[in-house]
Amino acid sequence: MTDQRIDGAADDLTGKAQSGLGRLTGDSKLQFDGRINEYKGRAKDAYGRVIDGLDGLVAKAPADLQDPARRGLDFARRKPLLTTGILAGLALLLSGAGRRR
């Protein structure tokens, strides 16, 4: 289990507690902040699941490709936001390249 999944579960739990407390006290700002933390936690958990899945694929890769793949995964673990931005940019470029004008 990656750190992202643990952080995600903690954020989700914190958010649920904030939302519940906000509903109980009638504080709409606390409810809103709680929902934001819940979504943030779910996003971190999803990212951690992807990293865990890729880690399993790296273990099955040929021996000469395992070291570079592990370095890439370590980068993704350290810089999740940058990694997401890079992948989104690549997806945007590739989707535009496949379109006919």
C-alpha cells in the first residue's frame, strides 16, 4: 500500500467527520470543507491504486527494463501532481494528433 492511499484514507475520514459535524451544527462552510477533503482523499486513493498496479507490472517486466521503470515510479510517488500534469498533457497531445482536420 502506497503512502498516497494511506493519506487518501485519512483525508477521506477527516472529510466525513467534518461533513458530519457541519451537518450536526448547521455550519455549511464546515460541511463544504468536509466534502472537499472527502474528494481529495478519494483522488489520492485512486492515484495510489494506479501506482500499486503499475508496481505489479514493473515486477513482471523484463530485467533490463525494471530499473528504469522503478525510477519512473519513484518519481511518480514523489511528485504526484507533476506526474498527473505530464500525463494529462500527453493525453491532450495524443488526442489532437489522432484527429483529422
